[in-house]
Amino acid sequence: MVEARGLSKTYPARNGTPPFCAVDGIDFQFGRGEAFGFLGPNGAGKSSTMRMLAAISPVTAGTLRVLGMDPARHGPEIRSRIGVVPQDDCLDRELTVRENIYVYGRYFGLARSVIRTRLEGLLAFAQLEDKADAQVEMLSGGMRRRLTIARSLINEPEILLLDEPTTGLDPQARHVLWDRLYRLKADGVTLIITTHYMDEAEQLCDRLAVMDGGHIVAEGSPRELIESHVTREVLELRFAPDDHAGVAERLREAGVGERIDVLPDRVLLYAQDGESALAAVHGLSLEPLTALVRRATLEDVFLKLTGRTLID
């Protein structure tokens, strides 16, 4: 469905600033019905990659094929077969839910009868049947996000690009949205997702590319990334903030854990058995204010690979 080789994007110099390379020679490919995620902090190159995939930003170097076509030569054809859910909803808030979907369908040149037929199914998919004639201004954030996804499906796309699909939503709204995306994937739609949220990436994505500084620094399934780069468990220790560096040094000298990271508010100790590691901490006469043993996550992977948390 999508294949990139040496894909790069450089923005030209502006207002005295030098050219900026946002995406630097990355490779990836996705198959039909796959959910692929780009994970990384702001400035990693995720959105620039998505804009090239959407055939709205030209490729600077390398090759990109979307649905077997070159975006530079077949942009309109590609855009007619994909759906895009932008980071901002971009809905017309003075129109109703039904009118927003209808107008968007006309952008694709769809016949009125075709739009009317698809519209009812999309309202049901988004659980917005009872809001069909309500103005967008009256919808909650979760409803607006579901409407944006429903609107992006009016052309029955083969690929759906989702840029930070659940930013700003409460946990309940996020889970409802995830359910809608699971259904699309089950129907064979290829999902390409950017997100800051590690739990979202683990829940939705078959494979992930961890990006930083325009590069892909790791790729694999969520479980493969965790197993390859971090231990099974993580022990989170909190001491007085000024004590964290000294505590970490004592733990390293004693050989406790496989790796130790110091964050502003806690010390992370990576170990296969967190409870045994905690016992070793107590054995050094260290008494943390709080201690938590948890399983390793994608954020731990990102911290190891880049030295930063996902939200940096």
C-alpha cells in the first residue's frame, strides 16, 4: 500500500534561518489492513512524513509510492483514495453534522445520491445519529473527533492518515474512538497514525517506527520494541528531588538493576524482577518516599533510545 526508500524532507531557508531537514532518509512500508504508527516527540518529523504521504507536501529526496503511485505525478488520484484526519478538526462549526459530511463529499465530486446513501452509515459508525441535525458548535470534543473521522471516510478510502487522533480527549472518549478505528482496520482499511501516547500506540498499532530528529531510530511491533530495548519491569523510586542523582550513583555502584535513569521527579531502575530490585534498594538502607513496580512501556523504549520522554 505504501513504500518509502530514503525519504527526506527539507524546508528552505526563511527569514535568515538556514534550511531545515525535518525528515532525513527514512525507509518504511505498510500492507493492506495494517495499523502502523509513528511515535515521537514534537519536531521528530512525524507530521512532515504524514504530509508527504497525503500527497500535499513534495518529497525533497528519495522515493515514495502510495497505492503504487508517485505523489509528485499522481497527487489527485492518491488524494481521492485516501482519508485524512488532521490534528485540528477543521470542521465548519456553523453547519450541522450532516451538512459537514455532505459538503466534504462534494469536494470529492461524489453524486448527491451517493453521499446520501453513505451519510447514514457514517453517522451510525460515529454514533452521531441523534446529533445529525445539530450544529457542530454544540458537540463535545469527542463527538467532533468522531465526526472528523466519519467525514474522512465519505470517499471510502483505502488508507486513513490520523495525525494525533485523540489529543485533548478524556479517557472515555479516547476508548470510543479506538473502537471506531478497530472496526475500520477489521474492514481492511490501512491506518497510519502519529501519536504522543504510548498506550494508544500499544493498543492500535501492529508496528511502530520510533522517530527522533528526522530519523527512524527503531521499528517493530510494540512488544518487540519493549523486549528488544528494555527490561520486563521498571522500578520507579521517588526521593527528595535533590537526592535523586546521589541515589542513582549508589545504585550503579552496587550493581542494582540493568540500567538507571534519573528524571526530574523520580529515578527509574530497569530490572527483570522489580520486586527483587526493590529489596536490593532497601538492602542499601535507602528508603524511597514512594516505590512502584510496573511493566516496561514504549515510553521507556523512547527514553533509552533518545534520552527524552515522549512528551518532551
